[in-house]
Amino acid sequence: MPKMKKLALTPLLLLSLAAHADEREWHPYKKLVEDLRLDKFYALPAAERDKVNLYLTVKPQNKSIKPSDVVLTVVQGGERQQLPALSPDYRMTLVPNPKWMTDDAKVMTSLPKGEKSAVGYDAVTPLPEGLQWNYAPVMSSVGQMNQAIKKMAGALSMFAPSVKVVVFKFNHPAQLKVGGATYNTDAKHQIKLKPDSALLKENPLMVASERPFEAELDSE
């Protein structure tokens, strides 16, 4: 699964269904939500997911297809509502709509018949404003996401993968200071940090030379 591919709770969904003129049926809305456990994530108390922004990713296997080419629309009876547009990273926020959690709500896609898309997750922890933040609120997002994954997986929790690192992504070479330690970006302008139990208790400042554009949770 893309990005959170290693963290996905279900097998890769390769969706390609019957064609209808300019759009075709892609997947039942309820099944999509339930297969990806999005309903279970958003059923968690807010305090158990406040350090995680979970994004649905829809990445066409055909690399020439741009995010703007992917238009997903929920159709229920005579009603139609377009889902949020994909970001440049092929992401969208999809909070389950109870009204559509029925057997008759279908997600339609603008992609032609035969074009398949890999569906998965990206998880990002929101950073406080500015260039410095306390360690614990940011790095404890790893533990929070792992607890959420276990609850999302339910009876399959023993097979659920886990998040291990926060990946700080920068636009340029940068440094991140954590207490007395200094970390430099790699060739991709990224710094990967695993949470440290002693630092979670000490809660030092994290100081960045420039602001990361994202702090993604990942399994490696």
C-alpha cells in the first residue's frame, strides 16, 4: 500500500469495475470505509487520535495519471456528491458519512475501464507552529498511531504492523536539534527519528533550522 502501505490492515485493493459512459462504478462506499477500517479510526475518542491526521491515498498504477484526473463521486439514489479532490500526493481526508453507510451508496470514478488504483493510507502528525516544539507531543504520535492500529484491526491486531518513526520532510538540507543532539537531513531532505522513552519523559525542545513541510508516520 502506498506510504502507509506497510501499515495497511487489509490486502491491497485493486479496484476496476464496469464502465458507465464518462464514469464507472468504482466501489461500494460502505465496503470501502469498512475494508480500510476508517469507521473504526474515526470512532476512537478524539483524545486517542489527536496526534494523527489520517489520509486516504488513491494512487493509479498508471503513473501518467495526475491527481486532478481522479474524480470520485458518491452516488446514492438520485443524489450525487463529489468527494474531496486528491492532493498533489494523491491524498484525501475521508471522514465516513453515516448517510452513505448503506448498500446503495456507490463511489464512481472518472478513470477509464482497466485503470486500477492502489488504495491505502498516509498518516501525518500535525506540528505546532514555528520552528521549535516539545518532544513528547510530537513523538508520542507513534505510540498513539500504534494503539489506533490495534483497535482498528480488532481481532486481527496480532497481525497488524506498527509505526516506528516520524519522518520530518524538508524542502532543503536542514538540521533538527533534539536536546543536545543534532540530526542532519539525508539525500531526500528527510530526518527519521524513532521515539525514545527517556526523551518522552524528559520532553526536551526540538529546534529545526527550517520548518518541515510534513512529519509523516511510517514503519521504517
